[in-house]
Amino acid sequence: MKQLMLIVFLASTFLPQQPAADVATQFQRAVALQQEGKLAEAADEYRALLKRKPDYIEAQANLGVVLARLGRYEESVAAYTAALKLAPQMTPILFNLGIAHYRAGQFAKAVESLESLLQQKPDLLQARQLYGLSLSALGRDEEALRQLEPTLDAAQPDQAVLYAAGLAYLRLGKSGLRATLERLAAFPAGLPALHLLQGQAFLRDRDYDHALEELQAAAKLNADLPRLYFSIGLANFMLGKHKESIAAFENETRRNPLDTPSLYYLAEAYEKDGNLIEARRRVEAALRLDPQLPEANGLLGKILFKQGQPAEAVKLLEFAAKKKSDDHELRYALARTYQQLGRKEDAAREFAEVQRLKAEQLKKDRANTPKP
């Protein structure tokens, strides 16, 4: 998305009373530092000012702007939240809060802030687009399209907006994908998102070689595309290129430390590469974010079994196999764990289930194989 404009507050028009002259002078000094690009110094000046006058709304709001520009998004969220408590009617602060939540990866909170804003100002185009992008990031594709589609012809083409709409069409299997790709191809700034979206379409079709080609082309044009390195990691993972997938997933988790799928796949890539220590560390991080994730529970169970801890592994594998009862690899890992623990009847039952599931899968594969 084009650089979202954070709104800077320069006047004191909505304060209940004008600040004392020395406080106003300090505020102007902080604004001057901000305008000169001396952001850290400006933040210090705003904080010093707020110690003297905690209800100085513009100083609190501008502190949020400065912190956001420094990339300290969680701190900027706190500053904007404090400003809104002082002035709930100030919609520019609410817009800035939505931007900060979005940039911090707090998409559900961004949705909440932007919903409130749009109830008051339904015609704010950038707010509606950011609302749609946040919904898309949460996988709420139908809702995202309802927000994004009306904006596509209302402004200059925006690669992030078009990409989010295209991804929603792709995930929903809707017909708008081709038209979105054509729109992206029509202007130079859209080419990185075009390659990313085409790469993800190849991923969906399990054409991993072509997916990787498209994703690498996207990375050469713009290395900061959303979830680009997750997609590169997944393509490499599916091709059995575990070291390359590790590098890509590591890159993604540095950008998005709270992204559970990236942590899970990173752990699985480490496990397949034989690095059980790193695999365990990453899958435990994924489980702290989502303790109920069956794949992560199963992977940790497999790692613990390999580390000689079958008693600890069995509960995790039982949980995962209950949630994913048709996963023959999980059932096989559980069978081996029962065997290691001396639970012969349980092991025999699971081994038999593994054979049944494999036979069932083979039957399905034969039925789906085109006849010559």
C-alpha cells in the first residue's frame, strides 16, 4: 500500500484550555525536531513535555507519530491509546491507531479501530482500504473483498490493495483473480505483487518449481512484500530444500515474530534437517501462540520421541492424532511411541490403522489418476 500518512498535530485547537507559554514553546521545539527528522530527540522532548502536562493531547498524539516512524509500533499504539482517552472524538488519532496496529501485526485490533473510525467517517478511502487489508491478513476474505472491491476504481492503482483482493479471490476460488493480475501487470509498481500472487497460485496448484521462480522474481523487485518469505520457505520446503526453506522462514519470523505458521514450518524444516534443538525451540514458540495447534503438538511429540522422551511425547501425539485422525504419519509416530513404552496392544491397533489409512489413500490416488 502507498505510504500511509500519519497525521501530525500542530495546533492546540481542541484543548480545553491553552497551555502555558513555556509548555507551548516546548511543544513547538518537539515539533521542529520531528520535522527535521530528529525523531528520537523529538520523542524524548514529547515525553518530557507529557511529564509536565499529561493531558496535552497533541503532544501525546505526536509522540505516537514519532514512535511509529521509528518502527516502535507497540509503543506508538500505547501513545495513541492514551491520546484517545483524552480526546475520544478525534478521528485522526483513531486512524493513526489503526495504522500502528496494522504495522505491529495486530490485525484484529486494527480491524476494531478502523471499524470505529468508519462508523464515524464512512467515506475515508484509505481507512476502508486499510480495513480491508487487515481483514485479509486475518483470512476473512469475503469481508475483505466487500471493503476492497468498491475502492479499486476510486483511486490510483495500489499494489497492496490489488494484491489483497487478488489473494482473497485466489483463496475463495473466485473469478476476479485474472482481472486483478491484469491490473497489476498494467503499471510498473504492481509487478512485484503480480509475481507474488502468481507464485501463490502455483503453490495452490502444487507446482512448486514455478512457484519458486515467481516468488524469487518478486523478491528481486521488492523484498518487503507481505509474507513473501513464508511463501518462498513453503515452496522450498515442499521441494525438499530444507536449508533454503530454513533461511526463508527465519527471514519471515524476523519480520513477523508472532506468525504461528512460519514458526511451525521453520520447526519442521529444522526437524527434517536433523537439528532437533532448533526444531524444538521453534515449535515450542509456535505452541505458546496456539497451544491447540494439532500439527505443532504432533511435531513436538515426534521431536521428544527422537530425544528419548517417549513418556512426554505420547500425550502430545495422542492429542494430535485425535484432532487429525486421518494423518497416517501421526498415527505411525504414535504407534512407535506406544511400542517404545511397552504398550503392545495400543501399538498394534495404531499400526493397523496406519495400514488402513495408507490403503485408503492409495485407492483414492488410483481413482484420481487420469487413464491413458
